[in-house]
Amino acid sequence: MSNQTLGFSDALYGYIQENVLRESDVLRRLREETARHPESEMQIAPEQGQLMAILAKLIGARRALEIGVFTGYSSIAVACALPPDGRIVACDVSEEYTSVAQRYWRDAGIAHKIDLRIGPAIETLDALLEEGAAASFDMAFIDADKVSYDAYYERSLELVRVGGVILLDNMLRGGRVVEPASDDEGTRAIDALNRKLKTDERVDTAMVPIADGVMMALRR
């Protein structure tokens, strides 16, 4: 028994991957290719993708928003959980990184579900709001530049419906949120957002200590 979240040893994490993780062949191949990428640490954990897919199904998601695509693991996990007419608006600034994602979207048979928008995410989100998309999304996943997280969160609150979920990745920053360095602007921004979320009455929140910390915010 434990009244505190367990720290995972390599053996225990291996146990989870062997006995708990369900991962399609496409996701496994993408994860293995991304592990060789110079920015491989940007890849979400596979068990995190599994959690996101379950959440999408639990809330009956049909429309999702992704802020930060990288090589596409999270978008595939969620897209496969959406119904046939489900759609994801995926925001990223890198054509290079998302070219890998597009390959695997095709392999997974879900490319038709994803509307990839290359450009600064703030501009994409503002454009969606101008198009009248407020409260039209069921869930949002934020995993992009940390300094802009608060701005992404505020716009996602407008775009996600009541009862929808916003997921924010890397909310523990490898433990650095405990005492952010003065020159670590990204971690200081995440620390400030964590403190803001604690008292934000527009949402119900829960921190899931999976991977680098996933904050769930349910819009009231």
C-alpha cells in the first residue's frame, strides 16, 4: 500500500510496457524511429498515448485540438480513438517534423481525420476563434513551447466545450518546477501556470504523474 505516487524503477516500468501497454504496430514503429531522432525527448510516453485514447473515448470526443505535433504519436493515438467522422486540428511550426507524422498518419489509415496547420499555433487558434469555432472541440492537447502555454491554455478554454478536457504535457519539467532556475524561462512559465490552475474556477483539475506530468483540466 502507498499513499504517495510510486517512483518507477526500470524493472517496474518494463513491467508496465510488457503487461499493461497496448500499442499498435504503427505506433511502435513510430516510437522506435523517433527514438533515433535528435529531439527524441519531445516524444510522449506510450502509456501517455494510451491514456489519451481512453479519455477521448470516455468523453465521446469527435473533434480534438493538438498544439504541438512533432512526429505524430499523440495525434495517431487520439485519432484512432475518434469515430470515423472525427477530426483533429493539429498545429505545428515544423514541416520537417510533421513530414514524419504524415507518413505514419497514412500508415495508420487516419490521415483523413487530421487537419494539419503549419504556422505559429497562436495564430491558428485565433483564426479558429474568428471562424466561429468557440466551444466546438471536445478535447485539446498542449505540448509545444512552454513559454506560450498560458496563451495556448486560454485559447483552448474558449475552443473546448463545457465538459471537454484540456491536457497539458510536461507540467513537472523533470522536477525542476520545485525550484525553477532564473534562466529557465520555460520552467518558470509552467510553474506559474500550475499555480494559476490550482485556483482557476473555470475548470476542475487533476495532475496525472505519468511521464513528465500531465495536467487534466475539465472545463466547467
